[in-house]
Amino acid sequence: MIDKRFKIANKIFKSRLIVGTGKYKSFSECAKAIKTSGADIVTVAVRRVNISNKNKARLMDYIDPKKITYLPNTAGCFTAEDAIRTLRLAREIGGWKLVKLEVLGDKRNLFPEMIETLRSTELLTKEGFKVMVYCNDDPLMAKRLENAGAVAIMPLAAPIGSGLGIQNKVNIKIIRKQTKLPLIIDAGIGQASDASIAMELGCDGVLINTAIAKAKNPSQMAEAMKLAVISGRKSYLSGRINPNLFGSASTTNKGII
Amino acid sequence: MKIKNKIKITVNGKQMQIIPKFTLKSLITKLKMPLNKIAIEINKKIIDKNRISKIRLKKGDKIEIVHFIGGG
């Protein structure tokens, strides 16, 4: 079966793996992992420039935004106003319109504050942003985000950075059934098999940061994630067998001696 | 010549003193900021980077200069 292209807001991307750029030991380690991941979208955050150390290395010096799509996020934002301010600044840096909205409601569990997230999606869409939305795995909220103009639905698998894997496969499947928008698992992936499971559930992509950045060998884990995403996607498209409670012999009894 | 009447502004949360009528462009040059990698806000209003030579900083201005860092 030939796969359809991975398209977000009418732009085609080669890789279904999106990689975060936070938590790496160094920019060079981050750049190396991104390369082996094969990702063509990376998430980035907006923060104050260090004015007292002007020679400090910059992310843009290591990861060329002309070669790889920067996806500015709203990490650390707790209200729609914070998120809009952050993304307007991101747009001013270099004209980015494709953005990742992430409005959190709790500093400990880092769950998304969905009322503010929905409000932000509406406001940002009206302002011309193409909004990929980090959200909980509630199908009703996913529908409301879609109606508000989101260009991608990005439910969590588990809390951000937890590495717990997909906790509620049923909800992800239900969201998959109801939306034609790109569905991307955004948080909670811990290992390569989690990424494969996400793809086998029918997701269009996976966004991974901590599981790669904090692995003992980030570059190798990035490659593992790349292969897992490809593998899971192929498995999904190939049409799995029906699970059976009892065995079904692989070898015929015909001609048995 | 000693310059009198220096004015106070805040840049990324830090107080700075500048001479009156100092432009935003002069500030960015002084701080050696690469214009194509930053965005600037004055008193929470985003500044069009093409206009920075026309903007004169005023007493009490709160300037934010941001860039991209690693994030998830």
C-alpha cells in the first residue's frame, strides 16, 4: 500500500518524526541527534537573549532554519495572552506561521489547560497562525480544536517528559477515527516501541524530545525512533491480522508422517 | 565631555543607562545582537525590525530581546 504524504497546513514533510531541541547536553549533541533522526521539523522555544554574555552559542548557529522547519512552541505559557505574545515574537524573528501551541495548567503534571488552549487556538488562527495543538487525549476537546481551526491535533501519550508510553490507546483510536487532521502524539514517549505503537494506532506522526535528549546515546536513540516511526507506519498500513485467543498453526498438517 | 541626564531603561529585566534620544538600533548594535535571529518588544509591543533606527528610547522603557532556544 502506497502511503499518502505527510502534510501539515498544505506543506509536505518527509519525516513523520518531529524532534524537540530541549534538554540536550550541548547544541552539537542536539544537532547530531536531529541529523540521525531524519526529522525535518524541530520544536524550538522563545526566551530572553543573554545580554551579559553576547558570545554565548545560539541554537540557530547549529540548526539551520533554512534547512529544517522550526516549529516555535509556547512552552511555559499558562494563558492565551502569554501564548499569543510568545508566538507573535517567534513570528517576528523570522516569519514563522506554523506553530506549536502548548498552554499548561499545572506546573507538576504539565497537563494542558484545555479551556485556555481552545481560546488560544481560536485567537491565533484568526491572526493567521497555523496552529498545531498540544492537547489532552479527550476526543470531544480534539473535535472542538478542529472546529476552532487547528491544523494538527497533538494529544499527549502521558505527561511531558515522563517516558511512560501511551496510556490510553482507546482515546487515541477514537480521535483517529473522528479526525482527518494530522494526528501527532506529542508527549510521553519513552522508547522506540512506544513510537511504533503510536503509529500502529494510526497516528500521522510522533513528536519526541526527552526520550531522545536524555537517552544515554541521544544520536542512536534518534535513529531508533526514526526506524520505529517508519516501522509502525508500515505495520499500520499493512493491515494487521485479527487477534485470536487460540493458536493457529503456521504449518499445515497435510502430508504429516 | 560628561553627558548629563542619562536615562534608565530596562533590557531583559536588567537596568541600563543610556543617553537621551538613543535609538533602538544603537542599543542593538551596542549589545551586538544579530538582528536576523532576534525579536524585540518595547513595553509589550512588538517592534518592526525595519524601523529600529527610527525608534528613540524613552525613560522607563521596558525592552525585551528574545531568540530561539532548545525546547520541546
